[in-house]
Amino acid sequence: MNIHNRGTLLKFWQKHADSKKALELWYNDVASKSWRKPNDVTGDFATADVLSNDRVVFNIKGNKYRLVASINYQKGWLFIKFIGTHAEYNKIDATTIEAY
């Protein structure tokens, strides 16, 4: 997958240093994938939640953090729409939030 707006991850782990390793692992793992449908995502990330609007929620660092991505399966693009703590995630609509 071609992951767009990686800078969002960099900014986040500067603020939450304990997330850096988990986000780097997530990034490298996702970058190596070629997902063509939502079931491909959940096959690789069993704890991921597939939402409407081609959105997926990934649990990061044992669900301490949540990452919302929009995936264009045909083009192989993943756009990070949100990353935050679980409490911050509870305050957003993951199906409509735009770049955080």
C-alpha cells in the first residue's frame, strides 16, 4: 500500500513518544501489503475494524491509540485520516473525519 501523509505519524509520535515503535511497525507492515478488499485488511490485522466509506480503524500499541485510514483498494492508496488516543477517538466520527 502507498501510505499518504506519513507526516501525521511523525507529528503524533513527537507528542506521544511511546507510540513511535508501534507506528513504525504498523507503517512498514502496511506498506508491504497489496490489499484489494476489506477482508484482506482484517486477514492481516484481526483487530482492525472495517467501517463504511472505505474506512478502517487500526488499534495501535495494544489499543492505547487508534488510527483511522481511508483506503482506495483499486489504486493501492491508504490515507491517514486520524490518529489519537482511545479517548480522542471516542469524540470523532471515524466514517467522516478528514485529515486530522
